[in-house]
Amino acid sequence: MEDTSRPRDLTVHYFPDDDEDMASPTPVDLSSPSDMATGPQPDWDKLTAYLDALYDANQSLLRAHPATSDIWTASDNMAAARAYEYLPKPNLMRRDAILSTLKSYKICGCDAVSEHDATTNHHHDPLVIKGAQIPTTPQRDCTRTPRKVSGPASFCDSGGSRCPSATIVHEDHAAWLGDPCNFGICNAGSISGWDESGPGRGLAQTMAIQILNRRNRGLSTNELWQNLALKWDGRGLFDARADQDRRYSVQALALFKIVARVLGKPVPSGLDEKLIAAQGANGGIRTHYALDGSFTLDQQGTAETTSYVVLAFRKPVADF
């Protein structure tokens, strides 16, 4: 059965602008940029078919995985929009439909940025928004209901605004105050120990995101990169999450590959092969694998993990 325990609630685990003109999308170069490695890659046709099967045409968003009707705006659909942009056969109409929908969902109670839209979540932004900067102290997530407004230019109190179905969820990494769709305050606080060095310690995914963030801020990334690189044990990234859950994260591998490419560092031997092995028979990318390195865990994959792998292989360094 599908493992649907998504690593969302960081209190359960002890630790984790786009202003494009929708009418005139930026042309995409279909050739392989020089910073993309050649060699074995996932089956892109099967992967694309998997993403397409998750797409809900009524919502113009992707479901989280094949066994659910739940839809996560960010990070799932923001990453999926970019995945459709960078696939070997891009689908820019699908990208633009997702982005337009995300801009029509507002996070009314965010204390960091008033009424930002659902393209932003203050954590994964450096992956999907060129040059994005997030707080250097990572925050745990708040998952709540975004407010549906009549269009991207509308506000939370505009006419026609409403609270959508409970199956539409947004993940943010800032305090979320009470608003028309959510009662009370969500302030999960900061993550501690995320940058600890050594195997079985720290959080590899958060480290990778913060490396991209520090790069965008003009800060040194050397120490964080060394700490992250030491998590690779030849089979996966063995951090505190892997030690606690007793399984490796495929998302962590994808983020490691992204950071290595952005910093011009070599990708460890065997890492690409693990990302390729993570692709299931249905074309989706499975989220976890066993500590012995085998993909024995029965999973259907997720939109988020699948999109991250597209970005890891296909997004040009110049677009980070």
C-alpha cells in the first residue's frame, strides 16, 4: 500500500513571484543546457503520464498522489508547475494554468508577507523561484486552508472570495494568524539542530534549501555544503530523519543533486542511479527506500517527489 505519511508535521517528527505574464509565457529552450549531466535518466514519458494522471482539470491543480483527492498548493503544485516547464517535452499551458490557479489562492493570515499567494511558502521557494530568499532560520510548517479569490489580482476581502474545500491545503513556513478560513494562530516555531554535522544528525533537505538561500543572499555555503556532503553514505543521505524513520528520502537525493549542480560540485557515484531506481512502474517517483538501499517499500509516488526529480535533472543552474 502507498505510504501516505507525508513528512509535513514537523512537530510530530522531532525536527522539517512569480510575476510571469500568463498571456506571454517565457519561451523555453528545448535543448539540454550545458550544465545538465548526460547519461541515464528517468523515463520521462512515463513520468509525464504520471503527473498528467494526477491533474484535476476542475481545480487546475495536481492531487498529492494517486490514492487521494487531497491537493497541496505549495510545495506540490508550485514544484509541479516548474516540472512541466522543464520536462524534455514542456507543457507550458499546463504550467500556466497551475500558476494562475495558485495566484488565485491567498494566504490571508501570514505574518511575514500580508496576503501573499499560494506560489510562496517561505521554505521551498529557492527551488522554484529564481533568486528567492527565505529566512536563514528555518521555520516548521503550518498547514492550513488558503482563501480562494476571484482572480490573481483580487484580495482576501474581495467580492466572491470564499473558503475552498478542506481538500485544498497550503503549507507555509511562517506564523499563520487567524483569517477568514482559519481559526486561531499557527506558529510552529523554528527548527533546531537542522545544520548539525555527522551521519544521523541534522536535516539534509533543510540544509540543501538553506544552501540555495545563502547563495541567493551572497553568503558563504562552504560549511553547510560540507555538512550535507558527509550525509551521503554510498546508499543515501543518512541524516536525523533517515535515522529516525529508518528509511532514506528520495527528495533529499533530488535536493542534493540540485545543490551540487548549482555549486559546481561533483554528484557522488551512485546517486543518479538511486534517483532513477526510485521511479515506479506507474512512472511516478517513490518517496522513500530501505536503509539497505533497496526499493522494497511499496509506494505509488507523489507529485512533490516526482516534480523534485524533474528539477534535479532538468532545471538549468541559471534558473535557480
